Amino acid sequence: MGMCESLPASCPSACGKIRPFDDDMKKIRSSDSTSSDSSEALAVYRPFIMSQDLQDLMIKHWETIKTQRPDICHKTMLMSIEASCKLNEIIACGRYCYRDLTKWPKLNQICSAQFKFFERIVYESKLNPELISSEASRLGATHRNYAQYGMKPQFLDLFQRNFLLILAKVKVEDADEKEALMLAWNNLLSFIIGRIYASYVNIPQNAP
């Protein structure tokens, strides 16, 4: 399996919807840390908001995902590494990388933690907005520690895209419900990535 294969050019229609935070993220990415006091940058610190219907749908179908794709995080990471060899080096912190990534203990540990993270915020905590915000900020600090190894925020977008590609393969009988589920996950991931990115570039929450 080639380590640098490119991803498919197309993405399922539900993945292709404009993310609510896209405009905010584009503004932040086009600026440097000196503009961190702008209201545009601070927009990523808005509270997590999702309709109750979408929340209920995500909670309902967590078991669907867990049953059909318990490997969703591991597969997402493998696809992301295939698309970017650099990500492999970052995870290894510049040290030895396993040739067979499916047997790499560190990668397996990361993927297991990702899955438990989603299970906790979606299923166990019922998408508690405060928990989602605090956990996303915590993840930002963690990701920032990998900057010395070449970690870039763009890798987060790669993770989101691949996660949604795999999620699109989960079978949900009702087509409208499936599309809504995709949109809900897209919104959640966009929010989390926005918070992580803000922490990564050190945008203070209380900037004037």
C-alpha cells in the first residue's frame, strides 16, 4: 500500500456542504498571529450550537457507527497518512515509523483515544456544549506540542474529510436521516477543528 497515494477528487454530496465555520477559518488562516485581536479570529470561540433534532440524531446513530465502523478513527488516520507522508513523521515525533501501520502501537493508541473522545462527547455527555468547547481547546494545546515536528492545521481538515468519507459508507435506512447525520457530524468536526486551530495559532479567548 503506497504511503503517498492521493485521495479521491470527489466527495459525497453530504460532505460537500459548506461548513458553518469555513468563512471564519479562512479569515484566520489568511492572517498571522498579530491579528489575533480581531473579531473575525475570535469568531471561532462562539459557543457550540446545534439543533436538538440533529443532536438527537447523532446520539441515536452513535451505536450505528459503533456497530458498523468501530474502526472509523483508525481508518481515517490511515487514509490521512496515505495522503500525506509528513503526517506519519509527525506522529512518530521524528523517530522510527512502523512499516506496517496497522501494527503501530502509538497510532493504535491515538485512534482508540479519538474514538473514546467522540463516544464521550456524543453518546455519554449528550453533546454538552461546555464539554465540547473545553475538550476542543484542550486538544488544541495537545496539537500545538507537535508543531516542532511539522504539525500544521491543514492536517485537521484532512482528518475531517476522511472521517466524513468513511461515515458516508455507514448504512442508514432513511436517506434524509443519513444526510442530516452527515451534516451534524460535519458541523461538530468543524467546530472542534476551529477551536483546535485557534489554540494552535495562540488566539486568546479574551482578546480585546
